[in-house]
Amino acid sequence: MNSDFHWLPASASSSAARFDALALTTLIMTGLVALILFVLVTWFCIRYRAGSSAGRQHPPSGNRTVEVIWIVAPLLLFFAVFGWAAYDYASLYRPNPDATPIYLVAKQWMWKAEHPNGRREVGELHVAAGQPVRMVMTSQDVIHSFFVPAFRVKQDVLPGRYTSIYFTPSKVGVYHLFCAEFCGTEHATMSGRIVVMPPAEFGRWLQQGPSVPGMAARGFALFRRFGCSGCHSAGSTVHAPDLRGLIGRRVHLQDGRELTADATYVRDSILLPHKDVVAGYAPIMPSFAGQIGEEDLLAIIEYIKESAHDERSTPRHTR
Amino acid sequence: MSTANASAIAERGEPEHAATFALWILLATELLLFGPLFLGYVYVRTHFPDAAAAASRHTDMLLGTVNTAILLTSSLCMAVAAERARAQRSTQWWLSATALLGLAFLVIKGIEYQHEFAEHLFPDRGFAPADAISLDRLHGMQLFFLLYFAMTALHALHLAVGCVFCLGLTVRGGRQHALAVELTGLYWHFVDVVWIFLYPLLYLLGRAGG
Amino acid sequence: MTSAVHRGTPASATEAIDLGYLGGKFSLWSWLGTHDHKRIAILYAIAITTFFFLGGVAAALIRIELATPQGDLVSAETYNKLFTAHGVIMVWLFLIPSIPSVLGNFLLPLMIGARDLAFPRLNLASWYVYVIGGAFTIWALIAGGVDTGWTFYTPFSTMFSNSNVVLALLGVLIVGFSSIMTGINFIVTTHTMRAPGLGWFRLPLFVWANYATSIILVLATPVLAMTLVLVGIERVFQVGLFDPALGGDPLLFQHLFWFYSHPAVYIMILPAMGVASEIIPCFARRRVFGYRFMAYAILGIGIIGFLVWGHHMFVSGQSVYAGMVFSLLSFMVAIPSAVKVFNWTATLYKGSITFSAPMLYALGFVGLFTIGGLTGLFLAALALDVHLSDTYFVVAHFHYIMVGGSVMAYFGALHFWWPKMTGRLYSEAWGRAAALIIFVGFNLTFFPQFLLGYEGMPRRYHSYPPEFQVLHLVSSCGAALLAVGYLLPLIYLGWSLFKGKPSGNNPWQATGLEWETSSPPPTHNFERPPVVTRPPYDYPEQGEPA
């Protein structure tokens, strides 16, 4: 990692250049305003200092036209900056089907990541240049924040739910990962490294490391170990919803509400099964709160996501 | 008010205006003091609708309704007292009645709290309602009771302060009595109006239609 | 013909002055039991100065620690307690009360031609509440400390921190009631006690500013009070409205907290703007440009300021659409502030400007507030805030406004009204020197922090990667200079109390009712209640014969 002093941070994501352009534009705009004001104030202070011979007849006590101009003009400039920034902001959260998910669990005071193929890391995150990434993140304890200055991205990581952000690393190198939300005594040392590798090298790296089943496979093992398949599989005698392809599906709940199943919904259903009971089913699912850790929950969710592509088992009839 | 202040305002001929104005501002601050609790209530009710209804069924409907009647009657007494004060007639009985009804409210509220403590409904670590069938039901009921206790306790605190003022006025009487009764009445009615919102939100939630 | 600043006609320094409200009874009880708004203002000034230096000590330790990348001066836990103490003290015990409770208290009745505030005993009570709450808070911060940051984010503050959270919350809660009392007093006073002829649009802008501040004080502070109570309840009873593990939502806390804390920053800046609007016309010897727009801008800032709190939560997990609404409104709230800066600038046009110490502070205020405000635009822009939030960019931004803005204005006000409050003149040479030292020291301290933030240096870090050291070192050196600048007035202002020349009624030849009575004013303010017939800032046109 480069410890030389730089005026600007490295620009290592596809959105960083655009970010810097917006920042520069805003800087020029605000800098011009500041400069004009500074020049005016200085000029007035010199020209109209006490004892100078400048003309002081009829100093204006107001001018409605001027006031309106310097209300409307900045407002228009502000709308422009707002619009550009809002558009770029929205793109950080726009779902990208090509993005590889990376699952991150933050805890006091470390980062734990898992790639879909099962490769895990602590304090480091390897990604491939040019490959879009979707971070799926949760915290085990307090609020943390995933901050990579070189990518110009930041997203708070919350306990009890999943937060996401999309980015595409663009430049090979090693960059800082900081926790940016105060989280306790060792907040300042909860840093990590983001390692951006060329795609081929990343592919090799992904295959290395201890041989573990992919995340979805691990999730499937957990799905069986905790007894989920006892109710939620094809041969079960218990009437339980079919979970294949659940993520993204529209779900009708018992109390008349409808929602789109996402990762948080699945997590809540495992930990608080009586919260959003599906219409037509009895609320008999037991809670697994305190039994399944955050990383295991993510693995189960990954399995359920992958099961959408599973065509081997015969479809169950759901009412 | 101090003599300097009184003479200053007297110069402008509007002694009542300043104090009444100040009280209205105070009532605005009180509204915003209750605000976060109402927001918390909205949160619990939208995130835990079943749990909130179940929790509400644990409140004592009888005592709550009796208390509502008591408070409304106390407001009536207060209004009569204010009317009589304006007409320069004696207000002592009416002010005492207001204060006594207020105290009765507090006593009954205390009895309700006692029952709720006995049923392990106080939202601390020992929270254990009989019908918490699941974890999220437990969480939801606990949060409902957090708000129940917070809102009713804050209300009771304000009511107690009102009782003290009523009793004080009963004892004091004297100059500027009409203004003091008017201001106390304004405060008392505000406390009453807050209860009129709390009662249905807390007591009637799970009870419509059985 | 242009006139130099006329500093009154005192005889000699040894001539005794009529002590006005400072004279008469001087026992401890005559001060601690006073109903006189001027004496209460002095009581506030003593307490506020004490808290300012306590908060400053915390800042000094922080900057010394940050001069090197390693966390080697204090432990991580102590560092966290230091920045928490600095924030809590400076925001609640210093900035929020400073201008309103010292200068507002002293000047409001004088500026409107009244004998006192509407409720003098409430005023005294507000001081006691403030001091008790302040002492309680300091005790919590020092005896054990609090390590949550002044923002008390949950669930860390409710379920994880092992520090004096509840005590600190209690202290802040008590101090909050002092704010509400002051606010009610000011609002009622402004409405009901103006001198005959003093309509709303003849009021000095300082009065407008304190009026709007008071409205924010009374409406926003109760929300903070209840939010802190809820945090305390969670911590004590382990129930979880703000804790997801117990069914709650940490964002609920953030919404409630920032609903107060954003208007709070307008509580801190509006009075400072009022001060600038008094000083600049005086030392430019002309009327404020665009008085009505200035007054409406004050109200606009107060109102829109209640609608932007979500801009503290752009990366919190708040919905993208909510973020857009808050971002747009945040850009809009910058407009009335910009109008004020433009109008102050225009007030210099065709003026006759002298550079007294108060004027240096006021001009410094305008410049530094402008930079702070413009950098706020970066943070209002959603995409930019994603990178900049929770970095030193934000720290620099708010210090430019709160320190470069509010504190500069507070010092400027102290100097401007010092003769009125004490009857003495301070040394102008020292005053100007201190103003310049503060200005330079301030920029050295905080400008590098914008760069640090853009570089990615996060906030609330006890130690940091070595590549950030150069900028941190510059900042810490600046802080040392700034500290010198802040200590100087303590010396020369204090000295002037004993050895300063008598100032006379109106050493600055300023307009405003407060200058028409003696310095210091008598207890009852005016010998005869004034009647107002002229507009505000009625400085004679310079082109005309004097």
C-alpha cells in the first residue's frame, strides 16, 4: 500500500472519474462564487475605506431586481448540481443483474467477507477489475460503514438488515477500506485492504484457499442441518411454502399485505417467522433466533437464490 | 411577575396577553415533547400490527374508561372555575374538585400500573406476557408497552403538575386570580386533550369488533 | 465629510464612571438572585466562558494526539471520550446558549426600548437550570466519560457502550429546558414589549435573528428531550425501540435525533448572522442593504431548516427517494443564507469603512461562513456526500460555520458591545491582533481538513494511516495558533475592566436604542422609555455634510 502523500485519492472504480468530475464542477462553481465575493469585499474595503475620495452619494438601501437575480440564479445552478448528483447517487443502488454478490459481515472491529464460491476473507476483500460487484452487508452488533475512498463509495452497515451498494472496480491495486461510522473503542483500527486484481488472476485466486463448498452449497447443507428441508422440501408432509425462486417473487401475506421477497424478508422469516406469515399457511414455523449466525444466514439465502435455477426436483403444488 | 416587569407591561396595558401567549408557546413545546412518542407508536403499530393489538388487549379497559370519564369531568369543573373567576365569583370548590378528580385519575392509573407490573408487562428484562407466542410477538408487545408506559407516565406527570397548580390556586386566591385560573385551565384542557388521543390509541386498539 | 470612528468623549482613564447596573448592590446574592437581564447575561457569560475553555482543552488534546499517525498520547477509549466531550460541551454548553443567552439577554430589552424581558424570574431560572445541567454534564464527561460521540447513535449508545451515557443524557436534557425557557421569554418579549413606534420592520436584525432562533429553540428542543429520554430508557431497561435485535430500528433514532440537531445548527448560526448585521452597518456607516430581504431570509432559514434533517442520513440506509427530497431541500436552504452574504457585501458598497476589532471579526465571519456554506453544497449533493460523509470534509465544513462563523461572531459581538456592557474601552491594537491571529489560526487548522476528507480520512479516528500526517500536522499547528488567539481576549478584555478608558454612551456612534442609554446602562435601562420614529440603521448619508 502506498504511503506517499497524495493530493487526490486514487481513482479506482468506474464511477470515481464521474464523481471527481462532479466534485470539480462543484468546486469551480463554489470557488468562483467565493472568489467573486472575496474580490468584491476586498475591493469595497479598499475603495470605500474611511477617508478615501470615492463617491458615496445615495448608497442603495436595497434593490429588488438584484435580490431576485441572486436568488434565482443560484437556485438554477443548485438544481443542476442536485440533478447530476441525484442521478449518480441512484446509480449506486440500481440493481445490476451482472453484478457478482459479495457478502460482508461487519463486527466490532473487523470485516468478514464471503464470495459466492465459498472463499472467505477477514480484513481483506479481493475483487476483479472490470467486474461489477454488489455488496450485501450486515452487522453483527452496531452500525458500521463500508468506505473505500478509492472507489468513492460508502454505505452504512446495519444490524438486523441487509444494505447494498454497487460498484465496478476499474484499476488494479491495493486500496484502503475504512469503517466510517463510529462503532466503539477500536473504530479507528477497523480498517482493511481492498485488493483489485486482473480478472484472470482473480479467477485463480478464487479457486485457491481452503477447499470449501460454494456458498450456496454450504447454505444447502445448513438448510438440511437446521431442519428447514423437513418442512420446505417436496416430500414433506408439512404444509410449508415452496422456497425455490423465492427471492424477487411477489408474496401475499396473511393480513392482506403484499411484498417482494428479498434477503431481509428471508432473514426475518427465519428469525421471526410469525412476523410476515404467508397467506394460506398456519404460523407453525419455529424461530431460529440465536441459533444461526449472520454468515450462515447469508449462505442459506444464497442457496435459496440459487435454487431458482434448480430444475432437477419436481415442482411442488402450492396453493 | 416582578414589579419591574409588571409596570413595564402595565405601561402597555396588556398584562394578560404576555402570560397567555407564553402558555400557548409552552403548549406547543409540550406537543413536540409528546411527538417522538407518537412517532414511536406509529412505528410499532405499522411494524407489529398483531403484537400491538394483542398488547392493547392487556390494558385495563374498565379502569381506562373510568379514568377518561374522570378526566373529562375534571375539565368541566375547570371550565366552570374559569368562568366563575372571570365573573369574580368564588372558585375554590370547583378548583378543588378539579384537583381531586385529577388525583383520582392518578390513583387509578397507579392501580393499573400495579396490575401491569404483576402481570410482567413492564417492558424491562422481565417482560413476560402470557400470550407472547413468538419472538417477534414478544418484541412488538414489549415495544407497545414501552410506549404505553412512557406516554401515560409523561401524561400523568403533567397531570400531577396541573393538580399542584389547582391546589395552589385554591389556597391562594387573591390578585390576578382570573388570569391564573384561565392559564391553569388552558394547561388542564391540553392535558385532557392529550389523554383523548392516548385512550383510543392505547386501550381500544385490539378491541374493535371483539 | 467622512468621519472616523468616534470613540466618545471620556476624560481620563482614572475618572470614575457611573457603574449603572453593575453598581449598586454587589453582594453575592445581589448577583445570584438578580432579576436584571443584564446581570443574568453576565452570569451566563461567566458560565459559558468556563465551558468554552473546557471544550477547548478537549480539542487541544485531540489535535495533539492527531499530530502523529499512531494513537500514542491517549488510549483509544480516552480519545473517544475526548471527542465526545468536545462535541457535547461545545454544542450544548457553549454554542447554543452563547449569543442568545449572553448578548440576546443583555441587548434584547435595550434594543426594543424595554426595561427587562417579559419574564425576568424565568430568565434567572433558566440560568440556574443551565448551570446545574451543565455541571451535571461535565461531571458525567469527566468522571468516567462518555464514548458515544455527541450524536449517541444506537444501538451502540443503548446496548454496547460501557460509559456514563445515561448521566450525560440527563445533563443535556436539563440544559435543554434552559433553552426552552429562554426561547419563550424572547418570543413573548419581542411580541409584547416593543417601544412605541417600533414596528416589526424597524427592529434591528439582531432582534429578528434571536426571534427566529427562539422559535427553533422552543419547537426543536422538546424533540431532543424525548429522544434522549428514550435512549436512556432503552439503556436502563434493555428495551429496544432503536435496537434491531429487540424489534426496533436504529434509523428511527437517527431521524428523531437529526430532526432536532439540524435546526440546532441554525440556532447556532442565526444569532451570529444577527450580530454581523449590527456590526457591519456601523463600521461601514450606512444602512443594511436589503433590510426586508434580510429579515425574510432569517425566517426562511428557520423554516426550511426544519425540513432538511435527512441530509445527515444519505448513506444510512434511508430510502433513495427520501434522500432526493432532503437533498433538494438542503440546496434550497442555502439560498436565504446566500442572500444574507450578498447583502452584507452590498452593505459595504458606498460605505465609509473602518477596521475596528469588531469589524474584523464581522468580515472574518462573512468570509468563513461563506466557505463553510459553500462546502455544505458539496455535502447536499447526494453522490458527493456518499464519499464525503463521515470524513474530515464534514468536520471542516461544520467547524467553518460554527467556529469560523458563530464563534467569530460571538467574539465580534463581545468586542462591539463591551463598552456598552462594561463602560470601558479595550485596547483596539490587541483586539485587532487577536482577530487576525484567530483568523489565520482558524484557516490553518481547518482548511487542510477539507483535503484530508476528500482523501478519505474518516472522522473520529484515534490513529490513521501515515499518508495523512502532513495535513494533520498543519492542522494541529494551526490549532495551537488558534488557542493563542482565543486566550488573548481573556487577558486584554479582563484588563480593560480595571484599566480601560471610560467609553461614554456611544463610542462607535452606532444606531440602535441600546446606544442611547449610558454605558453601562442603569438597572432600569432607560431614564425615559424611548419612542421610535426612524428606520433602523439610520446612518447619515456620507455624501451629505455631517
